[in-house]
Amino acid sequence: MKLRFAAVLLLPCGLAQAEPRITQNDFGGAGLLQTPTARMSPAGELSVNANRTSPYSRYSVSLQPLDWLEGSFRYTAITNRPYGPSSMSGDQSYKDKAVDVKARLWEETHWAPEVALGFRDVGGTGLFASEFVVANKRFDNLDFSAGLAWGYIGNRGDIDNPFSVLGDRFKTRPAMEGTGDVNAGSYFRGSPSFFGGVSYQTPWDRLSLKLEYEGNDYKHEPKDNVIKQDSPINLGAVFKVTDSVDVSAAWERGNTAMFGITFHTNFVSRKAPAKTFDPPAEPLPAKAPVQPMEQVDWADVSQRLQQNAGYKVERISQRGSELLVYGEQQRYFHSAKAVGRASRILDNSVNDEIDWFTVVNKRYDLALEETSVPRQTFREVINNEEPLQSLHRTTEVNPAMPHNEKTLYTQPLQRFSYGMGLGFKQNVGGPDGLLYQFSADADAEFRFTRNTWWSGMLSQNLVNNFDKFTYDAPSGLPRVRTDLRQYLTTSDTTMPLFQLSHAEQLDKDLYGMVYGGYLESMFAGVGAEVLFRPTGERWSVGADLNYVRQREFDQGFDLRDYSVLTGHITGYTDLPYETLAAISVGRYLAGDWGVTFDISREFSNGVRFGGWATMTTASGAEYGEGSFDKGIYLSIPFDEMMSMSTMRRANLVWAPLTRDGGARLNRSFQLHSMTDSRDDDMFYRNFEKITE
């Protein structure tokens, strides 16, 4: 499994659900101990879990993108089985990776229980694969669950399969191949078993107790493990150390202890830190300045707009009673906050012939959207003379359009910028165990023009254990990603990015970009991208085409022999529940053709949960273990975790395996993300920040 990470903190959050509390089971996901329940955590919940029940050590991450949908990624170490021959992996134990999904079918009512349908190990090796239906009913501080499971959770198989009426094939369950395929042919097959239990919230709010009857008799464990079960009854307790940390202990199988810990937070209910390191917003004047427009110190206004409102100003113009500021936002993640601060600065600077303030947001000279604020209403809201709703009704967000206007000031182009940061890379799930690297990263950008720029990055290794990285995964395809070990271990100083780019607005809703250079850590080349994003629509479509060549392992300027033409056509559409679906069709880095499905949900604070799956023309034998590319990801604005405003994000990606099939070029600049501000939903969902 490959994990790409950037400094994420799990910060405390309040409990959003009624008692008894919803806690995690041993496998990850809401449940008792070995068994799941129908309960769901509140939307936006993230849980990181670790527990030990000999011979299994389990580590999981559970996400709740929707009120009715739960997803988990799990990593299991079977500690009494070797990963493979000692010549390949030494004394490393066997590692299993899996993805679980659970969906609520209906909510609990006064008379009816809550019911959920779930799939365990739906996208892993299938060693712990199971399907289940489970119901929950709450009575005061007791929460009862009962369910029916096929596969691992129901391995006792003590009842006839009710689906056998549909055919004899449902009477037997095929053996898992351990390839990481979806294994849909085995769903709901074989003899199932009942399971269930109860959780009890004690009068002490920190302590919950659990009792369950599990449907697994441990006679059919993966890797022919011989595990003795003295009792199907498991007993456990969960202790809330803090609002974001739970520890758990249990007695399972009648003979084995379990210990675990869970870190969790909720990115909807939790509060972002106060921005104590932001400059204070300018106060409004008692009355508007009186100096004529031609006497305004526009250079000073431009400087204040950059320092206080985050806009790198291109120019300031006037059209009748409207003042327009053209600039690129570089500090505030929430555009409402930036627009409000810009409006304060302009109100402090111009006389009362101006009735409207319009901020035209640009990105690399691509005009994206213009936000117009009525001056008088803005003043009344700031001074608590009118409710915020009055400003919400009258503030306009429109596509950026050319205007017949008078230019008052043009800011010289600021060409060079740079930054420093800490990088973290991790590789886990192979026979080499847990591998990590911390690095010091320096990035820089030089603007030749406002829409032509060079960007680069240098990365210096600080500390790592990649000397233990000895395993190269087998592959039946060109090694476009499975040479990861060489790229991580050859040089302490690397150059992940050295790229020249040019972007252009080709028409009102059409954007284009060309680029070339060292595009990512493993590939260099040239490419082009176009994006059609129509105004006011919930869909867009783009295409990219790239000719790339593999880089040398030291990530310097030299190249290897392998080259490929790769590119995709991608359609994007908004779905209910603030979800975004993307479908890409094209050619991947290994020369295979296929399709990638990606679905994600973005919350009002910008946190995004998502997952993807890629199917290509590469056969299972060519692809190797895993059969197809898949994973889940989490993207968190640093603004949600820091005491200063920033537009940067922390991105985490969990993929069960690094394989060559379905591999895409990891470009640093993509038009869809560059033009995200054309969607005004985020602006209006966070409109209250216009007063901050």
C-alpha cells in the first residue's frame, strides 16, 4: 500500500450522536467487536484504528462521506504466517489489504430498526471477505443488533442459504483466489450464520460495554491458520480517554485478549482553529473618504489588498459606480472571507461615487468569476444594522466577462516566489513492512508573463528507513510504477518537478494549457489539456494528451529509454449530497487502455472524501496481485487545522498496492482544480465569512 501524506492532525471534536456512543469494531467501521452493526457515524467522521487479537494485528481508516455510507481501508498483519520466502521478505509476516463498504437501507423509527447492507473485503484479497445484512434497535442506553452474514463473518454456516431458492450455485461458496479482485461471483453464496449483540452505555459517560455472539467458528481461517474458539460470545469495553481518543479491550473466542485504540474526529462538527496569526480586518470608516478617484494612492491600496485580503493585484478599474479589482487569491481558502476583506479596504479608500465593489478572481491570468458586493448593504451588515441575509440576497457571483472600463492602476508583475516545507512519504503493505521518509522540500515559481510560468521543487532527504526496501513487485507490464524502490533509494536529493506551463482562456467557457519538463518524480515530457466548463452548469468535460519518457532513478535531468503516449477524456458531474463524479477514458502509462471511476464528497469546509477504481485492458496475470487499481483518499484544507489562513491542502491516498496497470501521470497543474472557483457553492455555503 502506498500512502502519500502531508501533516494531518486529528483534532478533538464533540460527540454528534446520542448515547450509546457509536464506536468502531475490530475490523474498522461502526460495530461491536468482531461484528458490524447497522449504525453509522455522523457524516464527516474520520477514524483511525489499531488493535491486536492474536494472531491478527489490524490497522484501519474509516470514512463517513455521507450519513448513510461508510467506507474503510484495512491493513491486516497475520503475524504467524510469513509474507513469502525468507530470501524475499526475511521474517516479515503476511500482510493483507482490504476495502469495506456499508450502506444504510433505512433509518430507525419508533417501531422499525435501522437496517444496513455491507461488504467486507470488497476490494482486497478476499481472505476476510463477507457480506451481511444487519439491523439495530435502541432502547434507552442499550443498543441491540442482529444480522445474517455470508463468508468470513458467517463461517459457522449453521443455516441454509435463503438464496438457494434462486439456484443451486448459492449453496456453495467458491474459494477466494487472493488476487484482490471484487469477487462478485461469490457474493451471498454458501451457508450463512446469524450474529448479533448489544452495547451498553454505562452511567459513566466515558465507559461503554459490549457483548456479542459471532457467526464465525474459526475453522476456516485464511492461510490455513488453526485457531481455537472456546466460546462464540465476546465481551468488551470502550473507554473514552478524550473526545478524540478511545481505547478498547475485550475477551474474544473465550480464550484471547484484544486491545485497541481509535483516534477520530469529525470534519463537519469540529471547529477550525481561530486564525490568530491572520492580520486583523480593516475597520470601516465612519464615512467614506472625500478625495477624487484620481488622487487615491492605488499602489497603497494594492499593497493592502495583498497583505490583508490575499489578492495579488493585476489591475484596478472603474465602470461607472462600480470599482473592479482584478487579482489572484493566494492566502484565503474561503473566497467569502477574501472578498469581505477586500470590500473593507476599498470602502476605506474611495469616495461615495462608488456603489459596488467587484473582485475578479484570476488564476494564472484565467478569469474565473467576479463577485460583486453592494457597498451600502455591506456597511450596514458589518455595523449590525442589517442581517447577513440581506447581503446574501444582493451579493452577485457571475462568470468573469470583459468590461468597457477605465483602468485606474496596473500592478507590475511579481515574477519570483518560493516556499519551504516538510515532506513525508510512506510505503506500507509489502514484504519490507512499514517504510517512511521525511524530507525538506523547497518549491519556487517564476512568472515570465501572468499566464506563462516555470515551477520547480527540490527535495532533500532528512531521515528514512528505505535501506530496508529490498522488494520489487513482479509485473507483466512495463515498470512505470513498480520501480518505486529505485526512485526512493537512489538519491538523497531529488527534483520531483521542473516544469514550464502556459494557460489560456480560449473562449468564455473554454480553457487550455500546454506544458513541458519534468512533470513528476518518474516521468518527463510534454502535454496539453483543454477543459470546457460551461457557466451555470453542474458538469464539465476535459481532455489531456501527453508524450512522456521515464526519468532516471536519481530524479535528476537524465532520462531512461521507456516512452509512451498517454491521455484521457474526462467528464465531471455534480450529484446529490455535494458529491462529484468523474469518469476518465483513455490510455495509461503502461500502454493499457481503460476507464477510471472517481466519486467524492466535499463538505462545506472544503474537506473531501473520495475513492476510485480503474479497469484496463491489462489482464489479471499482467496486472498481478490486486487485479485492478483502486483506493480511497482524503483531502483536507490546512485552513481547517492551522491558526493562519492558507490555500494549501493535505492530501492522503490509500491504495492497497503499487502496480503498473491503470497508472496515470501525476501532473501538478490540472485545469479542473485550477478553475474550481467557477462553482459558487463553496462561496455561498461559507457566506458568513464575508464579515471576518
